[in-house]
Amino acid sequence: MYRRASSGSCRLLDILPWKCSLFQLFFIVLLLGFLSLLWLQLSCSGDMTRNRDTQATVSGKSCTFEPLPQLPDDPSWGPHRLAVLVPFRERFEELLAFVPHMHRFLSRKKIRHHIFILNQVDHYRFNRASLINVGFLESGNDTDYIAMHDVDLLPLNEELDYSFPAAGPFHVASPELHPLYHYSTYVGGILLLTKHHYRMCNGMSNRFWGWGREDDEFYRRIKGAGLQLFRPSGITSGYKTFQHIHDPAWRKRDQKRIASQKQEQFKVDRSGGLTNLQYRVESRTLLSVAGAPCTVLNIFLECDPSETPWCAFG
């Protein structure tokens, strides 16, 4: 029975002159892999080649692969460590671009960091603010400041400052630089805060289910805590400072307003935040995306329908 099964599994190779065996299949796979790597090396070698017609020496096209920087925990980079908090749900194509880009960008700037993907896995509407609150609490004591960072916004200008914002919250994606949002009280996209300052604000409000308005409410929290907001200066790249990779045709934003949500979204939540956050972390997984490390937290948020009946559709 075993010999018959082996023969049937090799029908595709009946055209070969030798008898098929598991060892020979394994050897063929290794040989093909070696030849593929050899071809890639030769095609990317950049060696000098000679044009047959003109006899002129031309340089072959070289393939440049940016090497991964050293681990983002080199003590010589400074005493502070950044927790990059990325609220997330089902936008995997953006995640595949974001994690390697940010790891390289921050490492080139010698910013010690770790990226946390805050993946909402419950059946409620998306709640960016609550996910950031969870990321703040779960990021550990080895980080002392956070970046509230959208997954679809990639910094391109190396002059952008991601260092420790000791003086006050630092809005990296300022209205003068963000490709879409230009009103003066905007603090979304990318915002840096020390953990102490975030606690002074009691985090973000948990009442914002669906897309939008949580940043506007957080601006009022910053002011209410007596903190001064800082923004970049001397950046001349304007609206080309960032690459916005969100495709609105493919990824529709949940902008529906349910029940009394339309009126409630403009109110200041004076009691909610870190103090009334309810959630459960289902799993914590360390991943590598194209060589860049990150931690994925699968998060179940909880909702009190008597407080926010708009947390779910229907």
C-alpha cells in the first residue's frame, strides 16, 4: 500500500527518466531554490556588461535591498522608549506597508521604539480612542511615551521629530502638513505624548464608536489639563510630508450616526477615559513584518448600551 501511494503522488513527474522518490523530490526542490537565488544574485550584481553593438561599457541595473537597522533598543540611542500605538481592524495591506516603514524610519532617527498593533476583534463598531487607551495600559513600563499613530499615514520627511515630548504633546501630523485635515484644532493622525501627560488627560473618551470626532474631544482634554500643544516648525515639504495610503473607495469609513450620537459627539466626556475603560486582551503575539518587529494585541472592547447605544448597528 505504501509503494502504491508513493507512485500515485509522483504522477506529475512521470516524464522524468529516473524513478521518483521522496529524497529525489526534496533534492529537486533544494536545487530549484539554489538556482533561483543564483539567478537573483546575478541579475542584481550590478557587474559591468558590454553592449554588443556599440562595444560601450554599461553598468547593469543593481538591486538595492535596504538592510534592516540594528535593533531599536540600543541604549546609546537615549533613555526614552516610544510605544507606537496603532488602532487597527482588517486593513492588512496598509499594515504590511506601515510596520517596515515605521521601523526603518524610527531606527534611522535612533528612536528606541516598539510598535503595538491594537486589533479590535469584537463585533462592536470601531473605537479608535478605546484601542489607544488599551495600548497605553498594555504597552508596559519599558516605554515612557506614546505615539497615537494612524496605520495609513507614513512619514516621509526625515526632519520630523519623534523624540520625547517633555514640554507637552507634540502633534507630528499638524494641519499645515497633513494631506487631508487642515483645521486649527486638529490633533489626529500622529500625536506624541509622555505617559504622564496622557494620564493627566485621563486618556481618550470611550464614547466614540464609528469614525471621527474622538480627536476633537481629545484636543479639549489637552487644553483642560493645562498642557501646551506643540507642532513641527521649519518643515518645508508641506502636504507632501506624509504619504496617505488609505483608499476610500476600497475602505469605507463608518460615518453613520445612530440614535443620539449626532448630538453626543460634540460634548466633552468629563468623566470617561482610562478610568472607565472595559476590555479584554484575547492574545498577544510578537510578529515580524518584512523583518520589522511588532506586537499584535487582539482586543475585545466592552460596551454599555445604556450609555452608548450607538456602539452597535441595529
